[in-house]
Amino acid sequence: MRSQLKWVYERSTQTATLYKVWEELGEEDTVINRLELEPMPMHVVFRFEMEHLLYRAGLHVLQLYGDFYEQPYVEDSSNMIWLALEPANE
């Protein structure tokens, strides 16, 4: 079994589209079965946009992590994990 993964990014709409294909290989690596998923478009949110959206929603950002292990967010982090709370009523 081998898989192929391809990303296409469209800057004008901030959309990343994922294309994935699995191939079952037979003798001499000939393809005997192929499964191709429908393209999966995903909107890309930049850090400043998420900060703005959370602020507009009335939330206070407590922390931003770069992964689910609470590693610091850096430029090449694979994720943005936001910890935000609604401020307490005074």
C-alpha cells in the first residue's frame, strides 16, 4: 500500500486543498487497486485573524500553543491551540 498526498494553496481565498490517493500494489509494484478521496478544502486562518475574532467575540486569550502537548507556538508550529475565556462579570 502506498499513499500520495498533495496540498494546493490559493492565497486569494486562504484555502488549502488536500488531495489524497491510496494505491494497493501487486507484484512488481503494479497498481491493483486505487482509492482517491474527494478534494478536502480547508480555510487557513492567520494568527492575527484568530486574535481579532476572539477579541470580537468578547474572549480573553490566556495562551496560544503550537501543539496539543502545550509546546510554545512558533513560526513553524503545526497547529494553533488557543486557550481563551470569557471575562468574569464584574
